[in-house]
Amino acid sequence: MKSGNAILSSFGTTIFEVMSRLSEEHGAINLGQGFPDDRGPADVLEAASKALLEGWNQYPSMMGTPDLRQALAAHGKRFYDLDIDWKTEVMVTSGATEALTACLLGLINPGDEVVLFQPMYDSYLPIVRLAGGVPRFVSLKAPDWSFTRDDLEAVFSPKTKLVLINDPLNPAAKVFSRAELELIAEFVQRFDALAVCDEVYEHIVFDGRRHIPLMTLPGMRDRCLKIGSAGKTFSLTGWKVGYVTAAPHLLQPVAKAHQYITFTTAPNLQTAVAYGLGKEDAYFTGLASGLQAKRDRLAEGLRAVGFDVLPSAGTYFVVADVSPFGFDGDDQDFCRKLTAEAGVTAIPVSAFFVQDAPRSCIRFCFSKKDEILDAAVERLKAHFARG
């Protein structure tokens, strides 16, 4: 019997599925996979419901409905002072992962080199390899997940086609500084490369920070593809509505990939997202402040248990170093033990690395109800009190 695709088969089951199954087996509180447990904004849900019952339910435009594309152009101007042509520079996709897939398949030729920052979201590497790209890794260093000019010098070359940057960075809760973005922009321009920017957590940044799209830096407007997600912005991850903003010469090859992947996205959800993007400023600031409070709640609890909690500048996540416990094993062993014996599930950060992985960092998701976070902390306290 002939086998399946060798590239995808080589990756096995994702760490999220592995840990979620283990969590279910032991009745654990799952703080591994990143999704909120509330219903999302009621008015956005109502807009989707009304559009489903009263609106168009046949194929919308491949590029997305005009109302959503116009709303995305207005969003870019409102938050980042970007002038965007909604007709030629915006495309709607079935989730940000589909947007990412279309960007990478549409832009990479076999043999092109792609710069990736680790820790990285788990779908990046399989898609790069499916496209025939050759990955080059920059290993970010805890506790602040920093990198240096020398790190970039080691991976950029005339063969570099693009850099993939996740900002805010999912696995490590990092928000790139302007100085870091300027350094990346310098290398992208120096090597005549492109930048695919996964910015799905753009509205979830903390402590007074502001998200800075790489696209807004000098010389980067025509080199960047900016990916966003309604799932993260409206806490509706099951909707799978993503979008790409890019100059026409970049968006065209991406659209050609998109037309053969999903082609289009549910029109009632597009209508609701268009409505949501026009919500008042208080919604967007409230999203960040509400999640910041949850971050602080869980981080304080983890510190009380004995974890060394690393900075969390954005996203749904906080990373903790387990070294203070003197555990005889790595982060994956620790997460399995924590699930089975303490009844709390986290994700080992080493799962987001290909090489040079730290072995004592685990990631918790705090986008849950306060009572769930408190219950998880109480379980951890009880477990470690028993020794």
C-alpha cells in the first residue's frame, strides 16, 4: 500500500491534540489550547444571525464581500494610518491559517529560503516545507525572547525569499519592539526579501503597549503581507475568518493560491465581522484590558505556587519556567505529570522549536473564566503542597 504525503506524515500529531487527549483522560483543567470560553460580543453574534436568516447565503466574491474589505481598509487607516485600496489590497480567507497557507504557497518557489523565529506556531514549518521552502531558524532566547543582529546575519542570504514573523508572538507572549522591527526591516530590504506578518493578536497587547505592524515602517509597505483574524479580535475562534492586506503585486499570487484552497468564506460571518470592525474604541481597549486582568490573575497564582513566570506582553498566554521545582525531566515530561497528577494541562514550549529548544518552559492559556483560572491554581497549590 502506498503511503501518504511524506512531509505531512513526518510531523505526527500536534502537541495540542496530544495534550488535549491526555487532559480529557485525566479530567484535567485544560489551559493548553488557546481559545476563550465566553460567547463573544452579543451584537456581533446578532449581526451574523441576522445576515444568515435575511442575507445572501450563496458564494460571495473570492476576494471577500465588499463590506468586509471596505471595513478592513478602514480598520487599517483607523488604527495604523495605512492607506489601503480595498479593491486591490485586501482579501478575506477562511481563517488566518488559510491566509498563511495561501501566502506561503503563493510566494515560495522550491528552494527559496524562509526565515522563521522560534518558538513558532506549529503550522508554519509544515506549510513552508510543503511549498518547497528551505527553513532558516532564529532561536529567540528566554526570558525576554530576544535576538541579535548576529542571529539575523546567520540566516539571511541572497537565497532568502521571505521572513515569517508572528507579532504578537503566540507561543512566547512576546511583542516585538520598534527597534527589533526596524532591524528585521533592515535585513528584509537589504536582501530584497518579503515579510509575511501573522498579526492575529494585534488588539491583544498589554501594559500600555501599542502593536506596530511591520508594514508601517519605512520601505516596508510594498514588502509586507499583513494577516489578521476575526477569531482573535472578537473571541470567536470557531468562525475561522481571516484576512490578508498587501500591495497588489503581492496579493495577486496569494489570491491564486486562495482560489484553489477554500475559494471563499461564509458570507454571514463576513457581514458580522465588517460590523464588528466598526465598533467603538472602548471595545478594542476593553478586549486588551480584560485579558490583561486575566493574565495578572493567573500569573499571580502561578508565582504563589512556585513557578518563575516570564513576561507576557500580549496574546492569550503566559510562559512559566519550572526550574524552581527541581524536576528530573524536560518540559514535556513535566506537562504530562502535571496533567495526570495535578489535573491541570499546559503546553511544553519545546514543542514550538525545531532546534535549540529550552527544556524548562511551559505555556498556560489565561483566556478563560476567572473561576476556571482560580480552580487551576488551587489544584496546582494542592499538588505541590503534597510534594
